[in-house]
Amino acid sequence: MSLILLMVDDSEVDTLLVENALLTDCEPVRFKNFSDPEDFLAFIGNPPLEGRILVLLDINMPKVNGFEVLEKIRSSQAWDLVPVVVFSTSSNEQDAKKALRLGANAYLTKPLTIDEYQSMVRSMLSFWKFHRQ
């Protein structure tokens, strides 16, 4: 069963960096980005896709922030068990605690270099592939 990575992030650069990191991964990953969190919220109104799903969620977005999106995911009976990794530029400990309190499975601070980005994405995917089998 394939892994599906759903990214909710308004940053085009971060999206491209994640897509680039996925190209170096051994196992294919289905990838879909939502640059507008409202589009993602409409998407989760439907049953989850078939496959092992992982949501990669930014918290600093206009209109609807990632904390609000996380609350909606966790309040959806169909989506509440889907793993969510908050992936943010914020290294603020309070943001991390809030994300975990709201039901995030992990909180990662976005890396600064392309190599670190690729390494983090590969490590994250390997971890979730192993634990979701």
C-alpha cells in the first residue's frame, strides 16, 4: 500500500523542496499540496484516500492557520486517526506544545539548507512507513 503525503503549506519554496526530496526517496510517494488551507478543509470533508496517509502541516498561513486546520482534522471522525506532522519555520516551544496538545503526532522545524531538507523529509517518511505497515 502506497504512502500518500498531503502537504498543507502556502509556501511555494517549501513545497518544491519537499517535492524535490521525494524524488530522492526509494519508495514512490503520492504527493498532493494544498497551498490554501481552506481547500484542504474542503478535501477532508470526504473520506480519506486509500493508502497510508501522512499530513504535513504548516502553522503560519493566512486565512486559516495550521492550529485551526489541526483542530478540524482531529474533530473529523473519518480523519482523526490520520497522522499529522506539523512542519513549521517556528522553533517556538509554545507552538510545538500547542500543536502536540491539539493532536499533532510530531512537530518539526523546517531546515535551512536543501541537504538538511532532503534528509529530514526522507527520515520522516521512513519513520512513518515503518510505523504504518
